[in-house]
Amino acid sequence: MTSPHPTRARISIVGAGPGGLTCARILQRHGIQATVHDRDARPEARDQGGSLDLHADNGQIALREAGLLERFFELARPEGQEMRQLDPSGALTFHRMPEAGELFKPEIDRGQLRDMLLDSLHPGTVRWGRGVERVSGPAQGPRRLHFSDGSTTEADLVIGADGAFSRVRPAVSSATPAYSGVSFLEAWFSDVDRRHPEIAELVGQGGAHAADGERALFAQRNSGDRIRVYIVQRVPADWIAARGLRPDDTAGIRALLLEHFAQWSPRLRRMMTDNEGAYVDRPILALPVPHIWEHSPTVTLLGDAAHLMPPLGVGVNLAMLDACELALALARAATVDDAVRAYETTMLPRSTETAKMLDGAAAHLLEAEGAGPDEDAPR
């Protein structure tokens, strides 16, 4: 099969996260149509996660190409760049306030970012309730997407933007994510200035991190007077079940956390025990380093599907930069094959270099002088 011109190609993007939606938006701005398939039944089907920061040297570049940078600045929270470091007693050991007008990495809620991107797309671009189970067909194409409802569709290019457990990845790579040895437990707080004023004061307008070498807390202010706390521990992946608990056994998990953090101050422990609703267990996974694959003219990957790394401030930003560069390559190339080659020639070395720097760095979150998960805690 001869690789088609991108404007005549059937392009399927799998995954309606920031990477997939950014790619679709930039393609549409260049007159190239793509369909986005997502497993969720509707945009509001699940919580999109906490706050993230978009950096001027990657995520904001993508938004500029998408024509959405000014809208982003309208929604973003520059004050969210504040960072506090605490010790286990709750004492402040480091405090950084953003300068007036500083916009290098302002915060935005994941849900707000996703809504902004969805609103920018042509109606009908995203097909909800379309969970891709696998991709078949010859490397030269066409490829066939198999959905969970038994239906199929053909594509000249499949873009895997479907995250850590990508169903597209096996079409080009046998790699699977592995547990890093570090796990997050997510806790939520709402109406914090009124209901949890002491926690609100500790966290400030951005993020606050505390650690003792074996365990840590990272709290981040979200919009709408909410705070999310990530309880970080070096534990086996099955640490909850190993104590005879279920993930929804909130009281049992609270008692276990009080045991693990017994030496920490009561006011920091309240970030683990005064939360609303059940905890969410989020083990930190990563793909092998380096993660590369043999070129295919009909399938490529971006974001966590291509380079899942510990959540240390790069995930969403790299996913959006990947999406931007792939979309621009398709807009400029004579064939889809040429575009994919050009994109991977840049993306794979960059992601390999970053992944090498972050390999094993999940443990950095536990260090007393380490920073918290700057933008993309797992979800």
C-alpha cells in the first residue's frame, strides 16, 4: 500500500486526553481531519485528575500552535506556581513565591484543560464509548481498530495517545509498564478555606511537599477551593491487600497510614485522615528505558503510550509537545509515512534522554529535599 497524503488519510487518534486532543486540534487547524476514539462513555464519565502546570518550553508551545494559548492564560492560575517544602513536624523549610507576571508554568486543572481542548474541536470529532481493544492489519496498512463493542474501523494512521495501558502500543512494541516500587494514595478535600483552614494554610496557593526519606506527602491546590493530597510511600504494589484491606476500606487504610506516619506531626497527618470519600490507590509505573520501536508507516505513539515516566513534571507537557510535533509533521509532509518518520526522529531521542534522567527517580519524591510531583501525578 502506498502511503497517502495526510489530507487524504484516514487518521484515528486513540485517547481523548490532552495529547490526543491537542493533536486533533492542530491537525484541524491545518485542514487535516482526524477522529478521536475514547473508552469513556462521555466527557464527564470520570474525574480527570488534579492540577498540572504547563511549561513555556513545551506545553505552552503546543497550545500556541493550537491557537489556545491566550485562552489558557485566562483559565490558568499563576499563583499556583507557589511551592512550599515542609519537614515532618510541619515546619516550613523552603518557600518559593512566583514573581509578579511570571507565566513560565502556571497551573490549570486537568478537567479545565480537557474542556478547553474539546470545545476547540469540530463537532463530532470525538467518538465516546469507543474503547479500542487492539489494532490489527499489516504494517503497510490499512490498519483495523477493534472496539470493545465488537465493531471495527479502518485507518491509514493510528495514533496511540491512550496512556500507560495503551491498547495501540502492542502494534509496534512488546514493552509493558513495570512498578517503580513507589505508590501514591490520593485524598481529596473540598471547601478547604472554610472546612479545612489549617490544611489550606499549610498548602498555600500552589503545592506543599514533606518527606522523611521513606514516605512523603504532596498537596496541591486545585481550582474551586479544593486540595488534593498524594500520600507517597515505598511499599509493595499490593500493600493494601497484603494487610487484608480493600481499596474502599477507608477506615482501615486510615489506621494503616497513622501507623506508617506515626512520627509525623498531627497537623500533617490530618492531610491523610480528614479527607472526604475513599482513597485512590495509584502505584507509580514506568516503561523500560529506552523505549523505542521499529518504525511503522501506519502506527505511532505519543505521551505515556510512548514514554511513561515517574510523575516529576514532564508527562502532560511532553505529551502535548509530542502531539504538536506529530500534527505539524503531518501538515508539512508529502505522505503519512514521511511525517511519522520525521516525528519519531525527534521524539524518540528526546523521550529517551528524559526517561534516562528520570529512571528510578520516583524515589526522589521521598527525599526530604526533593520536590513534589510538579504537574502530572498519576490518575
